[in-house]
Amino acid sequence: MTRYFVGLTGASGHAYAEALVRALVRAGCEVDLCVTPAGAKVLRHELGIESGAEGRELARALPGWFGAECARSLRAFAADAIEAPPSSGTALSGGVIVCPCSMGTLARVRAGFSSNLVERAADVALKEGRRLLLVPRETPLSEIHLENLLALARMGAVVLPAMPGFYHRPKTLEDLVAHVTGKILDRLGVEHAGVRWQGTGEPPPERGTA
Ligand SMILES: Cc1cc2nc3c(=O)[nH]c(=O)nc-3n(C[C@H](O)[C@H](O)[C@H](O)COP(=O)(O)O)c2cc1C
């Protein structure tokens, strides 16, 4: 069974993380979760979670928020739990996904700070040559942000911005979220039921006229 690490940071877009975690579990994967302190504030605000839990209390409560069925495949760690398995390269992982990824975490991962478990898990993925997928969210992007994104892409990270398309004609927020999570799952090679582009429906040009 493949185990992924999903780090949730203080960027907007926690609906992407929730949908991603549910899709990974549906596909039979196990997921390690870690929310930074800023991530916890944004998560509570965006997903309308009333609890004020922080740190280890939050880590204990987090799997339960996904419901009993999903929770069985989840482990959650506090951001300061640098003793947790994802801190070490010896703990195998199918990949580290930082979703959503704040510009602060992006900068610290680029610089190798490893000041919490999310940054350390990303650092481990880079040093071990394992999959690191960043889902940054910010707009507009400064030169610092762009430089950090380019540097990490050059180090082998996949930069997959939280940037949904509209060509599948989304009707709901869930449709928009599913477009981004489908792209993440495709990069991980995980099966999902998301929509796939089938063309415009117009007949293909005749041979020799295109
Ligand atoms: C409601 C809210 C939304 C935010 N959205 C973003 C965002 O989209 N992108 C970003 O880089 N920072 C955003 N921030 C700021 C980060 O949370 C802040 O820089 C924080 O220090 C990041 O910490 P972390 O990287 O340890 O999670 C937001 C903050 C709040 C309160």
C-alpha cells in the first residue's frame, strides 16, 4: 500500500487538500497529514471548522474530521513532531505533497530550513530523490516567489499551482476543486474518476487540410 505525506500550510485552498486526501484514501492509499500553525488557522476558516485545536490536539482531531471510514487510512502529526517517521529518509513514502503551499513554506523548502515537519518531509523528498509535489497558491507572484518556484522545479520538484481550468465547464466549486486534484493524482499516477478532456465535439479536420 502506498503512503503519501500531505502537508497543509497557511496558503488559501484547503478544499484542495481535503479533496486530495479523500481521493487518495478512495484509491486505497494511506496518508500522513501535517498542518502548520498558519495552515490550521486557514483550514479552520476556509472549511468552517469550529474547533480551536492546535498542535498535537489538532493532530489527534484531524483524522476524525474526515469521517470514520477515511480516518482508518490517515495518520496526523503535529508540525513540531520532528521525531515522526516522515522526518527520516528511512520511512518510505510514495511522495510528499504540499497542498496548499504558502510562499513562506516555499521559501523555507527552497532554502532547506526544515523548521517543521512539513518542511522537513519536503527536504527529505529532495535529498532522497523522491517525489515532491508543490501546490502553491498566491497571486500576484513576486520575483522572490517566481525565483523560488523555478529553483525548486530545477531541483526536481513538480510545481502544480492551484490554478483550475474552465474548459470542462465547471458548475460547482467541487468541479473546480476536482480539476486541480485530478491533475495532482495524475502526476502521482493514482487512478481517479475526474473528468478528462474529450475534445470540443467538433469533427477532426480532414487529412491534409489541418
Ligand atoms: C486567510 C488567510 C489566507 C492566506 N492565504 C495565503 C495564500 O494564498 N498564499 C500564501 O502564500 N500565504 C497566505 N497567507 C499567509 C500565510 O498563512 C503566512 O505567510 C504564514 O506565515 C505561512 O506559514 P506556513 O508557511 O508555515 O504555513 C494567508 C493567511 C491567511 C490568514
